[in-house]
Amino acid sequence: MITLEYEMTYTETIDGPLGPTTGSPVGERLCWQVTTATLRGPRITATSSMPGTDWIRLGADGIRRPDLRAQLITDDGEPILFRYDVALIRSSERFLDALASGEATDFDSQYMRIAPQFEVAAGRYAWLAANLFLGRGRLTGPRAIAYELYRVL
């Protein structure tokens, strides 16, 4: 049996978008800048060290497929590279209304799922690169998103 254990919450604020790249031969994308980001949990506290990017693929099926890269630094000075490109956002009417108005949503208001990966130095945070994580997301306000991240046991 697979078990999930809550590990941390990833939050971000975004600016943009640039695009969409309608008519591109490689597919339509929106590019958002990740202006701030945090990771907070019992074993980690980290904040963005520079802006990140999210090149969201817009599928003909209406599904958004994020492709995010963010750079964070822990409260004790360790760099963490955070990314996910295995991700799906299945919009709902509630999600689209909240996105337009800047309102928050509940986790069940839309299907926002990610499988993030971490690159870290050996040492205190090596557990991030040695485990598989899954996350569920929601809008938390104007251009703000939060994902609860769970470690797969």
C-alpha cells in the first residue's frame, strides 16, 4: 500500500503572463514569472533567492500543464532547486472565476496536482532528492498559489 505523509507547503506569487504563443508549431504556452516562493514544513524553511518561471502548456483539451523552475535558499543558507513539469491543472468554472477576480479557492475547487523534484547538495536536505513527492494546489489570492506537498512512503 502507498502512504502519503505531509511534508511541507510550497507557496508562490506570480506575475504575467507573457503570451499565449497561439499558433506555435510546438504548442501554445503562457509564461509566468514566479516573483516570490516559499517552502515551509517541520523540516524545512526556504524562500526564493531569485525569480523563477512557469511555462504553462495550454492543451487543446483545456488542461494546463505547468513547467516550473524556482530557486530557493533555506534559512540556514542551503540552495534548493525546485521544479515540476509533471503537473496538471483541470480548470473549473470556480477556478476560472477566482483566477480572474483574485479570490482564493479550496483544494476541491479545481484539480491542481504536481510531482515536484528537488536538487540539493549532500547533507541536511538530501532527503528532498531521495524521495518522491506529490502535491495538491489551490489559489490563495490574487496571483498567489499554494501546494501542500506529501512524501510518498
